[in-house]
Amino acid sequence: MLLRCFLPTHFAPIRLRRLLLLLRNICRRRKVAALPSHEDMVVALLRPLQTASATRFTAPFPPPQPHRAPPQSAWRTKSKPRTFSIRSSAEAPTSPSPASSSSGALQATEIKERCLKWRWKGQYTINYFVAQSPARSPPLLLVHGFGASIPHWRRNIETLAKNRAVYAIDLLGFGESDKPEGFSYTMETWAELILDFLDEVVQKPTVLIGNSVGSLACVIAASESSRALVCGLVLLNCAGGMNNKAVVDDWRIRLLLPLLWFFDFLLNQRPIASALFERVKQRDTLRNVLSSVYGNKDSVDDELVEIIRGPACDEGALDAFVSIVTGPPGPNPVTLMPKIAQPVLILWGDEDPFTPLDGPVGKYFSSLPSESSNVKLCVLEGVGHCPHDDRPELVHQNLLPWLDQLVVTQ
């Protein structure tokens, strides 16, 4: 999300020109070797596009480590395996109306005050939130997207917690979770974190709900979960990878690919990365970026800006930003979704500039319901990249009945 002010999904020559001017100015101030004129840079960047490949980006990086199986938990040894299915709509209990389902929201400060800490692998502190419920419905785990954190679910937690336990987690490198120095962030690491959290903290089969890269982390976790930890999957505008290099079969990304490589090089220069990051996390910049990815501009309030900006000011935030933007994009959801047998609900905002419906990622997920009986798709009109905070009433209108139909069979 934070990178959109520099690298939009839709190619904009004027914005590219401004970016190059900014980089030249930064280099002058930092006494970095002078860059050529921006006209020469544009020509040099676009020339490789004549022979650009439409294959997936495969820069060399260490292979992902398999998920470490934790010790057998007591909650799994005392009960029989469970299976999950979707009830017919005639059997499902009535859900609240859209108006009632979207009423009420928690303040970010209240969410932060109620958060707890969990020690992952004995060395990383992970921030999480829980709203318990006496209901026997499967609990939910909310997983935020890039640059966000637990309070980004401020407009959903109270509604979802009326009939089920709700957990939310700050992924490593985001929110109030640790941002370890020199850590190499990968999608596989976040998926491992999710599975360990389910096994050690939630200790029940859980419905994963993710947005953007949080959705992709949930997809990876569900595809690797053979221990009945995941009983359902809800994807809100799922990302195609940890960064834009994952989907170079999209002509818009392919056009920008040389710039992405050049941008990676610049971000590995500490003075330049620091200057760019300072620019990105300015309040006016964040507000403009958020307004460009939200369909409902009224949802972009001061609290949302601070939700994104606050963690970006923490020590280690710059290292996390650089590692995520320049790192490997991670597994392709196209290869993962066929492995998932659990019920899947896909909610997609049709005004998403990051993963548009007419892009390769959007087209793939749009085609899934016709190919897989366990997948349901709902396109949300007038909604951007973060449906749950953009227009929560539309999300609840489609999500709550689907959750009500999720049946747990002993």
C-alpha cells in the first residue's frame, strides 16, 4: 500500500517522471554519484520492455524452509478429526441485516489497549488481539495486509465477535510485533507464523480471513495445513505475491519491471532508502495513497492515517519495508489454490488499482468458482483494495451468511 505513491499498478508516465526527479534530488543531497537526466533514464528503463518476458519473476533466493511441525497439542489428541462443509441456505440461521452488521466500530486506541503478546519460536514477540465468545462456531483469525496492522480491522471486530471468537494478529515486521534487525521477510515465514499461532494460541480449527498479502499468507498456510488447523478461508482482494514482481504477466507490471529492478537497487542504498521511506510515511502522502486505493473516500480518516503511519515510525520499520519490497515475491496462488479443499469465500472490490479484476490475479480468482465447488466469489461494487475497512457493511452482508453456513461435523 505504501509503495503506490511511487509504483502504481497502472503505468503513469507523469508519476514516473516525478519519481525520477525525486531520486535525482535525493542523490544530490546525499552526495551520491550523479544520475543521468530523467529523459535518458526513461529511455534506458523502457528499452528492455521490447524484449520483456511474460514469465514469472524468478530472481535467485534461498528455497523456502518447510513448516516446522510443533509438538502435538492436547486439544487435538482429545477429540476426533473434524470435517467442514457449507450448509444450504435454507438450513442456515438468519444473519443480521447489512445495516446492523456494519454498525459500531472499535477505536484504534481501545484495540491497542486490549492486545496481548505471544512469544514465537522463543525469540520474537508477536502482538495479537482476541475477543472471546461463548458461541461454538469456529473462531476467526484476521490477517492484515502490507503496511497495516490489527486496528485496520476496527470496523469488523465487534460485528464478527457477536457469534464467534475473533483473533487478529500483527505479522512479524508490522504493527506492534517485533521488527528484527536484518531479518529476511518471506511469505513462507508469515504462513508459518499463522500456523504456529493457530496451534499454540487458538488451539481450534479456525477460519482465516486475510486482506492483500495477508490473504496470500492465509492461502499458503491453508495449503500447508494437514492438521485440521484451518477450516475455512476468506480472501479479501488477495495479492499475487509479496510485491509486484510476482505478476509480470500483467502488461502493466511488465512495463514497470525494469523500474522495479532499478528501484530495488536504490532501496539497497541505505541513504536513498531512508529518504524515500521518510517521504512515504508523511501524513499527506499516506492520505493520498489511501484515497487512491479506497473506493469510499469517507473511510480515509485521520485514524486510518495514524494506523498506517504509527508502526512505520518504529525502529526496524525501514529494514522491514526494504526487505519486503525487494525480496522474493513468494509462492504463486495459482499453484496453491488447487491444494485447498476447505470452503473458500472470495470478496473482491471492483475498484482495486493493485489487483484489478481485469489483471491476471483478479481473472484467476474470478474463474475459480466455475472450476471448484468449494469456492464462492462476491464482487463488491465501488470498493477498493481494502474492502473490510472501505465498505464494511458490504463485506459483512456477504461474509456473515457464509460463516453461518459453515458446519462443523464431529
